[in-house]
Amino acid sequence: MIKVAIFEDNRSLREGLAAMIGGTAEFECVGAFPNCNNLLKNITQAKPDVVLMDIEMPGINGIEAVAIIKEEFPEMKILMETIFDDDEKIFNSICAGAEGYILKHTPPAEIMEAIKEIHEGGSPMTPSIANRVLKMVKTKPEIGHKESFDLTDREKEILTCLVKGMSYKMVADACFISIETVNVHVKNIYRKLQVHSKSEAVIKAIKGRIV
Amino acid sequence: MIKVAIFEDNRSLREGLAAMIGGTAEFECVGAFPNCNNLLKNITQAKPDVVLMDIEMPGINGIEAVAIIKEEFPEMKILMETIFDDDEKIFNSICAGAEGYILKHTPPAEIMEAIKEIHEGGSPMTPSIANRVLKMVKTKPEIGHKESFDLTDREKEILTCLVKGMSYKMVADACFISIETVNVHVKNIYRKLQVHSKSEAVIKAIKGRIV
DNA sequence: GGGGGGATACCATGTTTTGGGTATTGAGAA
DNA sequence: TTCTCAATACCCAAAACATGGTATCCCCCC
């Protein structure tokens, strides 16, 4: 029995979804809300396994809502629902922590299927969405490589600090070592990465996905 | 009738898949090959709609094969199949152009389902793969935000140079201006970005997708 | 029990960067 | 026209960084 909560401002759509979910043996609709004004209260009371979240909503929008829910209940699965499939929304939803993303014109049977999949740990996506997600990954050719450069754990730690924009002094404080030691580590990092400045190292770390 | 070609070095698996696909009304197996030695020839003759491609193969591996196929037949759908779900392989497969990615332990019925989905323009992925893909997207904040910071064109140009790891001197040479002018621009960039070092600026530029 | 490597620390020196000035020129707005 | 602003250029001092050393400690492995 998968417990589902719905956030959807369109009344007929909301009631339709609730009826559909409530009318199935596998699912239980534990709440259907027109907005996110009482988001955490609603969620806390309903205790759903899966949240069906409309993106376009007055007041707190769906993407903000995802962030709020995930902050409090990270294990809760969230399936975004929208009429538009624009990259910005998809991207921001994913970043906020949503597991799935479907378009509203998706037939009911597939919505049910998606809820089941997301509950099982999958990431259901409308084909057009999936394609856009793949494109997003493609535009970042650097994740691949993952050249190791044989950095030691400590060196990776230092490098991570540098990627946060810290100065030697800040790194020293953060790692509880002297500035001189930071200096030594940085020297070794430069040698292994074959660079000669902090920014080069930072760039290589980000692009080469070392950190 | 979806025409499917199989590339899989394990004989029993290959024959099993071929039998399964051939035994269904919706699918037709137009070829089953143990390696990619005659890749283009095989593909040209078989003319499949969907290619089922094993990643781990002697000789030309599955990822290289995808790139080759996509080069010649960009509209052909390719479903990757593997025993491992490591990020590197997933990422490289996606970059090479594969539309789907499933693990070998996926039950036959779901493999058939995935073939149908990929043929319809979807991107079927094993849940664990989908999760990794979403994580890859998350590490890539560039599509979102896009804060402008009101940089002038020249300043963006300078910043772009910095993001390439260049020193002031190199920027000066590249932009045909004096080092002093670079200095002035950098100062202005720092003020607008509210940072106080080159690496901070570089980081903000990359993450904020300014460049 | 010695050798290698990683982490620590310090010294010295030169270069680069940072942040504070001032000043000229040309384009476009008031 | 005058004024603002981007772009150019220069000066200077302090801070941060880059690069070359040496040296100690500890752990693991041979």
C-alpha cells in the first residue's frame, strides 16, 4: 500500500488524481492539497511515501516545496508534474531533490506506473524529459575522465578547500595545520596535476571532477 | 514490428536474447553478433531500429561502438547493457549517444519493455542508473541560475580568460592590453562578483555559469 | 631494523595578485 | 555641451602565492 499525497492547484485535476489513486488497491491517497501554504503541516499529518507535486502553483511553487520537503523528509519520494518541459524547471527540480518528472498529459495508467516506480527507487520520467536530462549530462564532458592524478586523501582534502575559494591561511585553519604544511601539500598537488597556480588547480579539480 | 540487433559476447546470453526477441510478435531480431569487428557492415545489413549493446566486449567495446554507430546512423536507438553500474561507463555511454542503459540482471520482460520505450523515444534506465544520472546533473549547476552580475563584455572576456587558468600577463597578451588594464578589469570584476581572489572569481564564474 | 611514503613544519626568495590611488580617451546620454 | 562610463594605462605597497630547500615523526612493509 503506497501512501500518496497530492499538491495541485487545479481542482478538477486534483480531485481526479485523488479519486484515481484512492480507487486502486495498491495506492492510498493520504491528502490532496491545492497549495503549499501549510506544506510541512500537511506532510507531517499525511505521512505519504510519495508526493505528487505540481510545479506551477500560486504561493510557494512546486520546486521550492520540494526543497522544503527534502530538507525535513529526505527519504520521501517526490514526483514532479508539470505542463511545460523547459530545461530550467527540470534542472531546478532535480537539484531540489525530486526523483521523477512527468508531464501532465501523461495518461492515468502511466502516472500510476510512475508512482509505483518511484516508490521502488526508480526515477520515472516522460521520454521528452529523459532526453533533456541526458542532454544536460552531455553538455558536461568532464565528469567522464575522472583522472585520479594519484592524490592522497589529505591532498584531496586540501584541494577541496581550494575549490571552495579558500586562501592558504583559511585552509590551514580549517585543516588544523600550519600554513607551511598547506604550502607543501599545494606544491605536491601542483606537481601531480601539472599546474602552476591555484586557479589552474581549481579549474582542473572542478572539470576533472576530482573533488 | 521493431527490428532489434544484438551485440553481446556471451553466447548463451546472446542466444537467449535473440530467442526472446524473435519469439515475440512485436519484435524482430535482425542480427546477433558476438563482437564489433564488423560493426558497420553488420549494422548496414541488419538495419535495426534498436541496438542492444553490451558494454564489456573484447576488441571494440560497447561505448566505442555506440560512437561509431551514432556517427553513421544518428537516428538509431541504442540500449546499453552492462553488469556494472559505474559512473564512468554510464557517463561515457550517454556522451557517446546511447539512449538507454540497463543492467544485465534486468528481467526479460523489462528488457522487452525497455526496447519498446526506447523505440518510442524514451530513455529507459534501471532505477539505480537513473539515480546516478540525476546525481550527475546535480553536480552541474550551470544550466540554472545564470546570474548576470552586470559584467561588461570586456569584463566577461577577461573573466573567461581567468577561467582558462591564465595569469594576468597571459590575459594581457591575449587581449592586447597592458597588465595594468587587466588589473583594473579584474578589480571591477571582483567588486561585482563580491570576491577577493582569482580562484573565487573562477569558481563563481563556473558555478554561476557566467562564462 | 631499515627503507619508503605521507604528513607535518620551517626557511628563503622571487613572482603574482590584491586593493588603493590617478589620469586620458572616446561613446553615448542628459 | 557637459557628464557619465567603459576601457585604457600607470604607480605603489601589502598580501598571497609559487618554488626551491631541509628536517622530523609515524606507519607500514620488506
